[in-house]
Amino acid sequence: MTDQPAIRPLTDAERYLFDLQGFVILRQVVPAAQIAAANTALAKIEALPTESLPKNVTLGAPRFPHDQYFSGVLDADPCFADFIDVPDVLAVIAALTGGMFRLNHAYSITRSTTGYTGLHMGGTPLVHQTHYGCVNGQLYSPLTKAVFPLLPCGPEDGCFAAIPGSHKSNFPRPWGNHPHENPPLVPVIADPGDAIIFSEAVAHGSMVNTSGRLRRTLYFCYSHSWMADWGSQNQRFTSELMARLPERRRRILALSDASGAAPAPVYAQGAAAAMTAR
Ligand SMILES: O=C(O)CCC(=O)C(=O)O
């Protein structure tokens, strides 16, 4: 893929922290103008009645005034496409997949008052699509999310939260799914412009919003390039969306087996280059 921009290798600190915790925070990797555009676009969608949502935008969960989950945000406004290929985010994703990744789906959550995301996932029981591993210093996470906070968000605002290290846990989590029931849960505090990259294998959810302040967050989920929507929503990138994206972004969304071809690295560098040089 010679026309793709260069992608940097992981730093030692990123590798160490991702392996140790199951997540890493990349500081200030998204420009302020991109964050502002996303806030404006989402505020417009949040104000629409459900029947007037943009074409192909669907509800990922029942909708309440204080809790709105929009799937298919890439179809909602062109500004969201700038989150597809944030270079520092792709550097981590490429290292976790041998370069053979795709954007699997993208969504947003806007929440206030008592909202929270219940805890889910963890190293055990095994979920085949998301199992985390590390072999001879090479990380492996076939399903990895980038969380982009669009507004300042602390623990009392219900920020993203995870149990560090639980992506490697050999035992099921012995507590319920409410954040308050899980003593080792930690808030993962990030600002607009930052990206939290986490393995879907880590036990994660959010803190409880007790401040009543608005929390607005984007989620871009990357998988192996041959994995169709892994979730229950059967999401597909629409042909309209694909048609308006430049080739370099279309390639990141493409399902690699659609043409019957063997998967190839999206970014042929580092671990990916080594894997294909046979
Ligand atoms: O940020 C949150 O509220 C948690 C989101 C989450 O659990 C997920 O996207 O899988």
C-alpha cells in the first residue's frame, strides 16, 4: 500500500502500558477544530426527533433525553471521517493487528445525569473475537476501540472506566456489572483531543454520572480486516459513505474478504511488513 502515509512504531511506553493495563491514553492527538466540528454535528443530531435522524444513523440503545447512543455516525456528518485515520491511533491499532485491520464500526454516546455503562468483558470467559495476547513481544488485540472524549469529562461526569489488567484475567469477574460493585475499577480520565485506546478484552464500562454535566464521546472500533460487524447491530458501511470517502480511508473501512482476496496489511510497515515478507 505505497500511497498510504507512513505510520510510526509503538513507543516502549505505549507497548508496556497497553500490555500491562489493556489500555493506553494518547494525549492531544486530535486537533481542536476537529473536536469542535464533531461537537457541533452531534449537538444537531441530539436535538432531532428519532424519526428525523440522518439516513443510516440508528439507535444503539433505547433513547432517553439523558442518554443517547447513535450508531453509524460516519453517515451523520462528513466531519466524523477525520477520526478514521488519526495517525497515532492507527499506530497502536497496526501494532495490535499486524497491520491487517479495518474500522469495524463507529458510534457516539451522549449522556448526563445518572447514566453509566455497566461493566462487560474481561479475559475470562473467552470471547473469540476479542481475545488479547502477547507472544515474543508482539501484542495481539483483534478488537480494539479508540475513545475520543469531545467534552471535558472526569469521574463524576461518568468518564470511561476499566479494570486495569483484566484483559489477561484467568477468572470471571466475581462482581455484578454496576460500577459501584467493582472495587478495582478505575476512571480513565482523558480530555478532548486525547484518545483512549483499549482492548475490548479488558473489563470496561464507565463511572456513574453524578454531576449532571454533559458527557459526549465518540467510539471508533477497529478489528481484523476480515471481521464483519462483531456486535449485535449488524452494522454495514453504506455505499453512499464509501463513495464519498477518499481511497485511503475507504481502504480502512473495507472488509478484506469482500472480493475473495486474502487479507493484506493496510499499512505495510513494522510488524506488518515482517509478517508479509515470506
Ligand atoms: O464509555 C463508556 O461509557 C463505555 C463504552 C463501552 O463500554 C464500549 O464502547 O464498549
